[in-house]
Amino acid sequence: MSDSATVLRQLKIKSGATKRLFKEHKSYVLEEEQQKIKLEKLKADGAEEWDVKNAQKMLEESGKMVNDTSAKLGVSVQDLRALLVAAEKDGSIAKTEEVLKAEEVLEEVSV
């Protein structure tokens, strides 16, 4: 397998991974927001202490997952950018479908 084929294959893999991590990160951010609302509602309604503590634990867990997916997404984006730089240096694969898709994924994730 040539270097160009390897880079294209890695671009496809990293693009998919980055896109998946971005979706996962968005879902955890949404979950964290929902948990905050739920916790505030429980406190406002004067719910039992156990319910409030449980909601607080779930909120903390969601926060940990947001941080975890954010870190993983950052690493994945860096790897994808490095692969794009390698692809652009190789003139034969500079504007292939995989390169264009990887650029789209980076643009989507950066917004």
C-alpha cells in the first residue's frame, strides 16, 4: 500500500471518528443542560434529599462526560488536521473525495 493510499484511508477513519465524537459531545452537553434544569426543579419543588443528591450526581457525571468528550474531540481534530496537511503536501491526493469530506468535517466541528 502506498503512502497516498494510507493517508486517504486514515483520513476516512479520522473523519468518521471526529464526526462521531462531535455528535457525542453535543449529546452530553444537551444532557448536562437537562440535568441542570431537573436539579433546579427538584430544589424548587422541595424534593427529598435523596432525589436532590441523585440528580446532583447525575449532573456531575454529565459534566465529566462533557470534559472527556471535549478532550477526545480536540485530539481527534488535531490528528485530522495533521492528516490534511500531509494530504495537501501530496499533490496527487490534494482534492480527492476523502480530503474534501475531511475538510467538511473540520468545518462542521469548528462551528
